[in-house]
Amino acid sequence: MSIISETLLKVRYSETDQMGVVHHGNYAQYLELARIDWLSQLGVSYKSMEENGVMLPVFTLDFKFKKSAFFDDELTVKTLLRKIPTVKIIFDFEIFNEKRELLTTASATLVFVDSKTRKPIPCPSYLLEKIKNS
């Protein structure tokens, strides 16, 4: 099983420090955009998941910064589903610049949570179906 998506992002000036380097705190947002795009490319709306009572809070984030990204760089975030989700879903990421240099690797674990009870729940069946049919 290998469900991979690629998301393009342009580094904005406000995301950089005085040296023009992307501040490390912005990478969590890049991964969030990539995860939402991954779902969208699979045919699932995260907004509709939330409207149907399913939330996906982040449980763990892990980054390895290899090279810096700079203002105005066009980044590609490659998102890979690690395994079939259960009550959690695990993604691996690679972030490249426009020269296809690997800048950052990351992983994120999110937990499916019922928005009313705030308790973990199994991955919704409609998402499992989309994953299995991809």
C-alpha cells in the first residue's frame, strides 16, 4: 500500500526570520496543509469529516531538518500514508525545494476523535474504503 500525494507551497516572507530562513515553527502548518491536501486528493473533505463529528488532533510530530528553506522558495511536500489507519493515522513527509533538494523529513501521528465525547474512535469506514480502493 502506497498512497502518496504532493503538495506545492510558496514560502511567504512572514514565515521567515531575519536571515530569510523559514522559522521551524512554520513546518507544522506545512504538514497540516499537506495532510488536508492528501485527504482531498483521496476524495475526502476534512471539513466534512469535522461536520460529521470526526476530529483529527495531532498526537506526535517529529522533524529532521537537513537544509534550510528560504523566502520565495517553492516547496514540495510529499505525503505518504505509513499504514492502514486504526484509531490513529500515521504520515511520513519529505519536503523538497524547487531544485529537488531534500530539506526536511517528518512524521505525524493523528488520532481519530469523536467531536462530542472527545474520545478516540476507529477510522471512519468511508476513509478506509477510499484508502483500500486507491
